[in-house]
Amino acid sequence: MESSVNERKRKSKNENEMDYKTRKAERKKWKDYNRLKKIEKEKLNEAAKKSETKSMLPEVSDSRFISTLSIAVPGSVLENAQSPELRTYLAGQIARAACIFQVDEIIVFDDYGDEANAKKSTISDDTGVICARQSCIQLGRILQYLECPQYLRKHFFPLHADFKYCGVLNPLNAPHHLGINDEFTFREGIVLNKPAKSGQGSYVNVGLLKEVHVDKLITPGVRCTVKLCSQEDSKSKKLKGYVVSPNTPRKETGVYWGYSVRIATSLSKVFSQSPYKEGYDVIVGTSDKGTSVDEFTCPTYKHILIMFGGLHGLEFAVENDSVLEVDNPELLFDFYLNMLPDQGSKTIRTEEAILISLAALRPKLNSEEKCAPLEEMEDV
């Protein structure tokens, strides 16, 4: 009797062990199945994400370019102003004129030829840190300040004496100076020191309520141009975008996107330090001793430069440049033009000359525009 009970117990124990092994094997089987299913799902999601990212990336051909308009202004024009307020206002007039006529580059040059005993200061531009005459630096600094969108100024322009009276200046109202409620595909921003997932881009403040997550890992504190992704195409509530070249907004939409500022410590460096590989293909000098603008026919150009003199004209700048070996300034330019023949005043101030010249030349300019114009532009 006892042996039969023991046998039943052993049998029951063996059955329980078999059930346990069976259940364990079944669980392992389902775990493997679920793991494979999860891996396949992740692969599908990754492929879909790559496809979506590729479709959203801006497609701009490298062969496409925009023709540019540059102006060169002597920093000494500020030294003729009678007060700090007027110096600031004069710089604001130059910035307004450049924005109105869609100038791409403003070169502030020293027409005194980088004098050794001149009072100097430093500034950062696209070429790095520049040490130059104080009036040149002040003009360049205010031009940079006015070009920068308002929501970014506190990040890039700390308190400085040169900005003391900038509050009275008229705003540029440039297309890239967007408000929080303005809708546009592109925006200027600053890269935030906010951690993102490893290797998954950066966060950028573009003047909206939310930061934008961009595709590239960028050093915090850098200014960049961002192309925003359409919210309709994205299932995520987060704003996403792509870092693009500052030239891309104009190439894609035709909308003016501000100017850059460059400092040149002499007249010759205006030409020798050109940011364009082949330099300026048309160079225009302005003087009351030049030929009438009415007789001017503009050749086709990629990059045009219009140069203005200070109180003593371009002749004074040529004399003070130790590199240039010419006596006649006309030899430096493709065209040497009098922008307002039969003027009523004995003198035309530089800030006035800029407006007069750009207005006179605007209908004559003949740019070689490879970027096809769009029939419809987005309203800013």
C-alpha cells in the first residue's frame, strides 16, 4: 500500500516537472518571438523615420546662387557727427538704406589708412576678431546690432557704450525680423545649451514659445538659420527643423534675408578680402568728379560693389593707402560715377549719397541671377 502511494507521488512529481519544463520552454519561445517582433518593429520605424527625414530635407542645388549687392562705407563718417546721439542715428540711416535696397554686404573701411596712433577697438565679424579705428568699429557694431532679430540681440550684444542711444533708432523691419505670431518657413535662432539625446541634434531658440529641435549637433551660443518642418507632416508635438545656409531663405523663397558686415582696415582690403572666390566682377566708385550716372549701362554681374567716400571723398582714401600705387582713383574702379549731376548743394553727405546712389542705380542693375524667381512668394 505504502509503495503504491510513493509511486503515485513520484509519478505526480515527474508530471509536475514535465509541466514546469514545458511551460518554461513555452515562455522562452514567446519571449524570443516577442523580441524578434520588437526588433522588426524598430527596424520599420527607423526606415520610416529615415524616409521622412529625407523627404523633409531642403533640396537646394549647389549650382544655384544669388547675385549680390555690396556697399563700402568709410567709418570716418561718424567722426563728423556733433554728438553721440547723432553718430548713432547716422549709423541707423545707413542700415535702413541697406535694408530698403536689399544690400547683401556692408563693408566698413578705414579711409585714413589704418593709422598707428589712431584710437582703436575690436569687433568680431565673419572673418574673426578685427582691430580697427574706433569709428569703424562703432559703425560696424551698430550695423550688426540692427540687422540681428530683436529676440536674439540680448544673446549676442551685451551692454556696450556704442549701444547707449540705439533705442531711438528706427527698426529695420527686415523680413527675417519675425514676431512670435509671424509664420514663415525660415527663422534665425541661437543654439541653446540644452541637452538633447546623444547624437540626436540640438535645441534652437527661434523666437517662438517652443524651442526647435534641429538635426545637427552645434556648439551652444552659435547663431544659425533654421528651416522649420511642417507640423502637419509631423506626428510629434515638438517643433522640428533643419539648419541651413543663411543664403537658403533667399534662394528658395526670394525673400531678402539681411546683410553681413565686414571691417576693412584700408581701402585696398575692401577688394583683397572679398568673401567671394572670384571677387567683385563689377566695382563702382562714386564721386562728383565722375561721369554722369545717366550715361551708365550696367554689365551683367554676379557680385557688384558700390563704394562711397567720406568727407574728403575716395581720393583721400586712395592717398592714405600705402598698398595702392595709383594717383587717380578712377583706375581702381570699373565705373566712376557722379550719382547726382547738377546737385543743388555744394556737398552731399555720405548717408544721403547711399540713398541717392542706390535709387539711381536700382533700375539699371543687371544681375546674373541663377536662382529662378518664384511666381509667388510667401508673405512675411
